[in-house]
Amino acid sequence: MTADSTLVLIAKLQDMIHDCLKDCISADEPVAMVDFPDYKNVGDSAIWLGQMAYLSSRFNKTPSYISALQNHSHDKLDEAMPSGPILITGGGTFGDIWPGHQELRESILERWPGRLVMQLPQSIHYKSQEGADRMARAIARHKNFVLLVRDEESREFAQTHFDCQVRLCPDMAFCIGPIRPLSAAQFPVLAMLRTDREKASSYDFSAYPDIPVEDWITESRTSVRIAKALGAAKGASLDPERIKDAKLDAAAKARLRRGIRQISRGRAIVTDRLHVHICALLLGRPHAVLDNSYGKVGRFMTAFSGGSGLSYKAASLDDGIAWTRSQAGGGAIR
């Protein structure tokens, strides 16, 4: 795939996102954006920044209320905006793998029955029927929930179990747009593989001692504190809530820069992370994709991004490494 065709794909996915959201958001009505990802995973920061870029580029607005899981307040949301849609950040937390985020989602539906609540694009995964039934009851009581999902399997599950609008929508990290590398390519192949509860396998790299194996969920607390302090300083003339928002924005941008700098070091990449796949597309880097523990990466590629010549669905680690090595000889795409 050429650089021009990659840009076409990105623009197409951005337009698909807008088609899913445009009837729920208006330029003259406030919105809330909740569940800011104040943790180390770069991919969730990419989603957040894409969501913010979408609101800015399409509606010239920022949320009137922003919160993270750790500091969310229903009362402060009501105070900041008594009316208007509540947007819940996208990702892979819809289900029972990450219970804190699901509990926040259900509490929002309980607090504001009838008020428009939109779940931005998510992958759905429940290990138990009990959790799905609890969410179904919350949605039925609420009666004005719009659920955006990132793959056909999630849409089928939601349409079967939940009484709400369900829309198939690309991941909102694509709204960031094309990204330039932040470091020179140092390795022909770089492996970026999960080390958290969603990893599908512990891969054996003994036959590939030349390939660095990394993840992007480790960070310096000091660097994040510095980023937040700089963000607060820029917003020093604002009220406390806006200062908090500036700190969160600065942290998300610092985390994304860290991740882009990290993956820029590979001419080609092997990964089982959805947002390494997405960021590699935004960077224009070839990459082989393995799946996570419950198939969300492959499902997303099938729905939206698998037609790119920059990405390859690998049948195994050996297969993925063979493909990336064949691509790395040509260097970085741009």
C-alpha cells in the first residue's frame, strides 16, 4: 500500500466515525467525556486524543466536563452541564475483564435515565453471562443509550443482548490522523507484545535473539508528573476544573509521544496490540499482527483496517517475523 492509499484509508475511517456520531453531538450543546485513561497503556491515550481531535475538528469544541475513573463525580458533571450528551471513552473495557470501568458505565446509566449516553467505540467481551445480564438491565432501565462497537462480533452480541441503538464504528484513534516518526529506525524488526491480562501467549523468541521484545505499558512516573505540571502551568489562569483537564491532556499527549517514539524504532513491527496496529498505520510502517486473548485485534481488522498492504494477519509468531523481515529490507515507509 502506498503512502497516498494509506491516507485515503485514514480519511475514509474518519468519515465513518463522523457518520456514527454526528446525529448525537451538536456545536451548540455541551458534552461530557468521562473515563479518561490515566494509566500507562499508550493505546488508550491514542483513543482519548482521537476523541478530542474529533470534537475539535468537527464541532470546534471541547468537553464541558472531563473525568478519569479515579476522580469522576456525578455531582460535578451535573453542575458543569445539567443537560447534553455524556460520552464514555472508547477502548476494550466493555465487559468484565476490566470491572472498574464497567461499574462506572453502569452507574452513569443508573444516575441519568433518559439522558443521552453514548459509548464511544468499544470491543465487547464477557466471560460470564451474569455480567452481560446486569448491563442489559441497566440499558433497559435507561432507555437512551447509544452503543458504538469496533467489530461485527461485538455488534452481533450487543444486538442480541441489549435493547439500545448499536452502531459499528472504527476506533477513534484514527481521528489523530497521520503521524510522523519521533525517532530513527534502529531495528529491522521490533516486537511489541502484550504483557497484561489480554495476552494470548507467552511467545518464545529464543530463535530470534536479534529482535527486541517490548510492551508499552511501562512509564516513568516522573515524566508523567512533569507533563501534568507543564499542562497545569499552561492553564494557570483557568479555574481548577480546566487546570485538571489541561493536566490530563498533557499526560495523554506525553504517553502517545512515548509510544510513537518507541515503535518508530522498528522498520517493521510484530504486535498483538490493536493500537500498535493503528499507530503503525498512522506512521506508515509495515507490521504483522497476532491476536490478543479474545480476538479483538483480528475482529477489528476484519471490520475496518485489514485491507491495508501495510498490515499482515500472521498465523504464528514465526509467520509474522518472516513477513516483517521481508518488509524491513525496504526501510521505513516514510
